[in-house]
Amino acid sequence: MSRTHRFALSPSRILFGPSLLPKYAAVTQLRWQSTVNSKASKEKRTNFNGLTGNEKKFNPTSETYPDIQRYSKFAKVTPEHVEFFQSLLGKETAVIDGVSKDAYSDLESFNEDWMRKYKGQTKLVLKPISTEEVSKILKYCNENMLAVVPQGGNSGLVGGSVPVFDEIVINMSRMNAIRSFDDVSGALVVDAGCILEIADEFLIKKNYIFPLDLGAKGSCQIGGNISTNAGGLRLLRYGSLHANVLGIEAVLPDGTILDDLSIMRKNNTGYNLKNLFIGAEGTIGIITKASILCPQRSSAINVAFFGLESYEKVQEAFREAKTQLSEILSAFELMDRSSQEAVSFVTKNNRPLEGEYPFYCLIETSGSNPEHDSDKLSKFLEFAIEKEMICDGVLAQDETQIKNLWSWRERIPESLGHWGGVYKYDLSIPINDLYALVNDVRKRVENADLIGDSNNYPVSAVAGYGHMGDSNLHLNVATRWYDKKVENLLEPYVYEWVGERKGSISAEHGLGLAKRKYIQYSRSSTMIRLMKQIKNLYDPNGIMNPYKYI
Amino acid sequence: MSRTHRFALSPSRILFGPSLLPKYAAVTQLRWQSTVNSKASKEKRTNFNGLTGNEKKFNPTSETYPDIQRYSKFAKVTPEHVEFFQSLLGKETAVIDGVSKDAYSDLESFNEDWMRKYKGQTKLVLKPISTEEVSKILKYCNENMLAVVPQGGNSGLVGGSVPVFDEIVINMSRMNAIRSFDDVSGALVVDAGCILEIADEFLIKKNYIFPLDLGAKGSCQIGGNISTNAGGLRLLRYGSLHANVLGIEAVLPDGTILDDLSIMRKNNTGYNLKNLFIGAEGTIGIITKASILCPQRSSAINVAFFGLESYEKVQEAFREAKTQLSEILSAFELMDRSSQEAVSFVTKNNRPLEGEYPFYCLIETSGSNPEHDSDKLSKFLEFAIEKEMICDGVLAQDETQIKNLWSWRERIPESLGHWGGVYKYDLSIPINDLYALVNDVRKRVENADLIGDSNNYPVSAVAGYGHMGDSNLHLNVATRWYDKKVENLLEPYVYEWVGERKGSISAEHGLGLAKRKYIQYSRSSTMIRLMKQIKNLYDPNGIMNPYKYI
């Protein structure tokens, strides 16, 4: 084991040098700044569409999902409707009108999701500037049976934020103000359309951070984050949005303004209605404002990256990290060999560790005292090596190295997409079973002779990675082309596997259009019935984000 | 200032010696083990009833609240009903029957709350042992229009857990099993009737703790804690039950079993119905099981107690503590001079500090490394003294001293009750205004010439204390006798004051019977209407805990 005692022998002996390090724009964007939403990556994004088998063509959702029919109860948008909205919203840029004239290209970015998997056919986009405008829009739509899709940053992964047919898009981007911040309590009040990164940058100047961080932070909006109950990277430490959203203001389909914008941490006066809207994916109302409890910024960040020889050792290391790092542990990320091979192959970057291991973990600590944190982390790493929990590892020495180590986690999704497209599953699984699914799926694909290194095989890799600290596995099956045989091997197998273990078939991505059919693997028929009751209570006409969710 | 630099000069120079320290039963009960729920204190509990003006007599709620009339829609319990329940529940001890025979004294403890402020008149108590039994009970009650009151440990402060008239009590004490615990993820599954302290002791053996701690831990039940969204002492560090309850199983009034007992931290598949039941006070269903995310136990606990010269200094100290102590800060409690004078007067204990100050604070840190934590706390205290934020202070040197310092916070409620009774207000107020209410109320009472040291004055003290870290103030007006003039001075003044500042008129105690009339000071008419809609959806017959909540 002496070869691998890199932590114990000399923490400064780390492998990667300055020449290998990418340049990063801002000090505040420590990591995870995935390129998927950037303009550059949009241009070279893959056209893979797992549902059509067509790698080039990007068909409307109505064609890729032929089982979904437009509800005849909904009215079609007429020039008279457009006129009403124009007189309501005033400003010309607030209404993109494809009804009275041709506006196909102006409407495109509102109709399509960033993955180019879902394409709607709306001819009308509305951009309200105030809660009152949202209220009047919804009231009018409800009375006139006009279906709508609330839209934030349109960075979701399940097709929830674009229309299926001609639903009117209510885009929240103009409602983007930061309303107030209390630097004693940490309570922030923002408009729903405020971009996550802008709020985070505002907070960093006040020595606070937003309790949520995720890849799409540069484009996603806080209203959308709350509507989809986004999980992301800070959940292990700061908890979910159910923990951190102090209050919301939302507009119901009939125009009612639900005003629950408290900045108090405690308020035991009646039902917690706001929680219904956290994760409701715009199906019962539109969130227009939110108040959020923000934690103080940690002055010390440390990151370690290490290799382990089995999933049992991963669990041991996780348990030990929770004990020894306790209050400063802010991330415990799992990556398997396949995921790291993909990153290495695509990026050509030097690997952080010399040897190859079946599993890799990335630990991050965030605390208020650099010396104390380094001391805790070093002790943990020494202990973990001594007990043979981990085989080899490196400890970042500065911020650039922190970013470099994180890149081995954050670049997995794009790297796995290199061969064509990826079947992506975002699952909660009890921690002791977490990785067993990846093994089972890989075996299944191998047994069917569908995986291999040459172009004769549809599957190039079966990889597992994710937020170990949250029991959240991302299972990715990377493919060279769409093959019904692969899909049939995976579905409903994966959902059944997760359902049997009482996991979740959508841990953090939500249901949207993509997962709506699979909810029964995570929820009983009673729960689904009770959820439909709620939908019906708030949206009896069903105008809010139809064809999706439950 | 040199006299007061006790922290800086010598942390070991603390005032209280072993002779002054009370004996404590268990190492695990570090603090806050208020005596109010103990048998001894029950015997000498005050009979004060702020609503009747009668210090001796303890009237039924129906008399103290003459405005509440029994709903004629509810059936009266007949011997036939009792027979049904007896055949359903089997065991004789599962049904306390005051319908077919005289069982007044057996029913007493289920009819009365521990403060002896609320007294119901039930003649039937049911103690189910399983979810299926709860389901059958509720279905039968719903079909027969029999009103019910779900009852946990009956330790609430707002009269929510006892009947008003003859509602059937469904007592959860027999459903008290600990179902499972995952020592990697920290997910605990328990029956609703499990006593908080028993769960906490179970967890301590596993090196975990329950994320909630409060005075009544020895008698309150976890189902009741969740139903009332109990706040307590660990909220600052671990968040509310909305953050920590992973799942619930609950029975709806029609007998439907809502099965949402996930042990996963993430599950974005549909509406978050469970959150509706957190804080619903048994008005839409009965929680029967819960899964809770538990944090690991901190090996290091430190407590400091100090005096400050103004509320501005308190705020400065709080802000600084959040920055310097950050991830290890687990309590920041505020106590004013009046509250400490009361404790000193009643307990006759030596004060922790020599001088008197307008404000005192207690800070607790919990972390994984004793040396690191002591170092952080000492540095903070040195800094705070140097910057003249705090005047004087002591740092506990061992567990006994920790308990002693905590006793100056925990014994406030009983000490203020010494003169007769207390008007208690549990309020959320934006932190910069938090203490202004106490000053305003004191002035108001002084101006009306109602406060004084002699027995000629009804009011003996106006005191403020509470969970500063959560913006949660406990305003207590200690009185010698009930006086309508005092009540008229306080109400609705206090509620209006809080309402104007968008605070909460019930931060953690809930609405129950006591606060149901004041909800409009914390919630708009729209919110109240939407809440009533939820009540009506789940409990159209209104059988669940009637006369209370909204």
C-alpha cells in the first residue's frame, strides 16, 4: 500500500501541474460551471433524441410522443386574444406574436428545450413584468380556456418548460429583481425570474451564498428552481428548497395571488401551502416571488479526490467522512471507472491519480477556519488510508486545483454524450444498494451483446456517478445510436428495479413530460389519486402546463 | 472595561462552584429538561387561567370560551358506537369508555392539557395499535359524523390536543415502535406515538441525534411534534421539520392511508403532500408513521453566557457569532434582565455573572472537534469583548456547568409563572425589531400604572427572551391575578404590532384553540380562504379536531 499513501506522505505531491489547468472566469464560480447551457455548447450540442431514433432531425414533441393528443377543450389563440395581451402588457417586446404574423424564429428558443429533445409549437410568448400582470394573464387564460406553460430559464431535463402543442408560454425573464436582503438573518427576497447566478453573486458580496448551486446556474431562474425543487450541489450541507424557501408569492390559474412571502424562519399559523408549489412544476400556479434563507459564505474550501477498490469501501469512507468531517462536509460525490474513462477520453486531460480504480470519490469541505478544516480533512484522509478504505488520493492545494478536481466530476455528463446520446436516469436509491443498479444494468446490456468498443455496438458505456451524500445516483447509458433493443432493456427495468427498493425514479429532475408515465414506480395509486385531487383543486380547467407531471 | 474581561483574562475563572449545581439524571439530557411536564411540577402547577380570571377553579373550555358552540351536525357517542370500537380494538385497555359507565377520573388526563387551561368533556378515548385500526376508526367516525381529536403527548401550549366538547380522543401512545434506522444515511422510521426522548436516546447509542429537541421531550410524541411543526432548540442548526421529515404515513378522515414513508432525501415525483401535514395540527388527518433524517451527534459541546449593554450590541454579537462560529453555532439565545431577575428570585441560585446587564445571551456550539471548537469560541469571545460588543461573560468548563448555564435560559418560563400566571406570546419578528415589542409593551403597562413590585399591581414583570437565532421572541407578561385591563392592553395590541411588521403571531406553538382567532394578523384573507379550501378537501365533514386551527 505504500505507493498509494500520497495523502499521508506528502499532501503537496499532487499530479496535475499548471499547464493542465483550464482558465476560469470568475473566482466565485468555483466549479460545476457545466458548458451545456453556454452558447458555444449549444452550437455543438448533439441532436440525439432517445425517443425518435433520429440523430439528425429534431421533431416536434407531438410527433415523438404520438400518444399525446391536444385536448380539444383548449381554445386556439386568436388575434383577439393577442390584442388583449398586447393592451395588457403594453411594451411591444413583452408579447411575441406568431398568431397575427410569422414569428417562427423569434419563438424558437421558447419552443425548444436546450437538449433539443422537446419542441413545442406555441405561437404566443408573454413576458409579464409584475405579479399583477401575471394574475391578469392567468385569469384571462382560465376564463378563455387557453392553456399555458410557465417558463423560467428553460434549463430543465424532462421537457417541463416548453409547450407540447400551442400552449401560451409565460416567460418570467423580465421579473428579475432582487427585492431585499437582511444581512443579519440572511433572508433574501427575489422575483421569480432572477437568474440563480446573479442572486449568488449578489450574496457573495454580502458574504452569503445561495443555498442552491447547480450546473445551469448561469441561465436557470430561481422561480424555476423552486418550481422544480432543484437539488444540486449544496443539498448535502444546506438541505433542500423545502428547508430554505421561507415564503413564496404565486399566482393561481384563476388569477388569485397567494401571498406567503414571509421572511420569518418560523410561522406556525395554518397549512404550509407554499410547500405544495415547491416541485409542482408550474401545474397549479406560477411562482412570482420567493424569500430564501441564505447561509453565510464559508471562507475555507478544501477538496480531495481519491480512488477506492469497491463500493463497500465507498460506503465505509462515506460513513467515516460524515463522522470526522461532520459539520464541514459539503459534498461527497461518487464516480465510477466508466465515468472517469469517458472524461479522460474526451478531455484528454491528465488523470488526477496514477492508478485506475473501480470507484472514485470527491470530497469537499466548507468551513469558517482554513486551519481547522485542513486539519480535519488531513486526519480523515490519513485514517482512511491507514484503514485501507481508500487506495490513493490527492488534496487540492489551491483554488485552481479545486476547480480541476471538480472538473472530473462536472464534465462527466458531456463526456458521456460524446458518442451520440445518453439514456439518463436520475434516481434515489437506498445507499447500500445504490451502485448495484449500475452493475445489474451493465450485465444486462453485456448479456444482450449490445455494448462494446467498436462502432458495431449501440452502447459505448454504462456509467454511474452522483451525489452519494444524498443517495442520488445518475445512471447514464451512453450510446452511439438509438436502438429500440437498448431502450427495451432499460425500460421499464430500471424503474421497476428502483420501485422495488422504494427509491425515486426522479430524484431531482422532476417529472415533466419525460417521466410522467413512470410515476407509479415511485408513488402508490393512492398518492397519485391524492395528487390529482390537488391539481384539480387549484386548476380545475387544467390549463397549467398540460400533458405533463401527473 | 478591565473588570469584565473575564473571557479574555481567564476562561477558567467562572463564578459558580459545584455546590450550586443541580444534579442531572442523564448525561444525554444536556439541558432544557423543563420541569413543567414532570409529575412533581404537575402537582404544584399553577391554576392560573388567563381567560377566566379565576385562579383556583379550572373550568371546562366550553365555559371559558362561551362563544364556541358544539356543532349540532356531530352525533353523540352511543353505547353502540362504543361496542363497535371495542370489537375493532379488542384489548380492553384500548378503549376508555365513559359512555356506558362512569369513567370520569380515567378520562381526566385525556381531557385536560398540562397547563390546566383547557378541559374537554370526552367520554371516549381510543388507543389504536396499528395504522389499519386508525383507518377503520376514522372511516367509522366520518361515516357516523363523530368528531375526533388526535392526541400525542398532550404537551402543546395552545389547547390543540384536548377536546372542547365530547369529541372522541384518538390517543397515539400505543403506536410507539422504532421501525428502522439506517446508520449510513441517518434515516429513522418511527411510529407516531414514539416519545421524542426515547427516539433521541436510541439515536445517541448510534452516535446520531434527533434533529429536534424541546422542553417536553420526555412526554411529547414525534407524531405530535410533526403535526405541530415543533421548533425547539436545534432549529438554528438543523432546520425545521420541513427540512428533516423525509416521509410520513397518515390516515385521512375517510380512512384513506396516505403512504409517503420514503427514506430518500430526494424524490421529485409529484406534489409534496407530506408538508401539508407538517403543522396541520391534526385537522386533515392523523400521522401514523414518519421517516426523519437525523444528524450525527456532535462530540464537542461548548456553552458561553454573557451580558450586553443594549439590543444593538446583541445584534452585533449575533452577526459576528454567525460569521466566526458559522458551522458550529447551534444556539444563540436571548434573555433580558427581567427574565433573569425572575429566575434568580425564584431559584435563589447564584447568578453566572457578577454585574447586571439589560441583556444576556447564551451561545452553544456543537462540532466534531473539541479543540477546534474551543479555539473558535475563545477567539469569538475575545473579539467580542475587544470590540465592546459584550461586557462580561463566562465559558462553561464541563458538562455540569453547561447545564447550569442552560438552566438560566430554561427556567425562565416556570420562574415567570411564580406570581400567578403568565400571558405568553410566541412570536416571529424581523430581527432588528425583535426586542422593540418588549419595550413597547412594558411602556404600555407602565403608562397604565398596572406594573409594580407590590401586590397592588396585577403585573409583576414584562420579560422577553427566546431563540434569537430564529427571530423567535417569547414575550411573557407575568401577573399576580387575572385583570381584564391587562388583557385589553395586550390584545389585540401585540398581534397588531407583529402583524404590521409581517411577523408571525405563532412562531412555533401553533394555532390550536388559543390562537385560532388571531390568524388574520399573520395571514391574508386570501391565504385563510385557500387554507379552508384544503381543510374542506380532506375533511369535508369537519370531524378532525373541530373548533380549532383555521
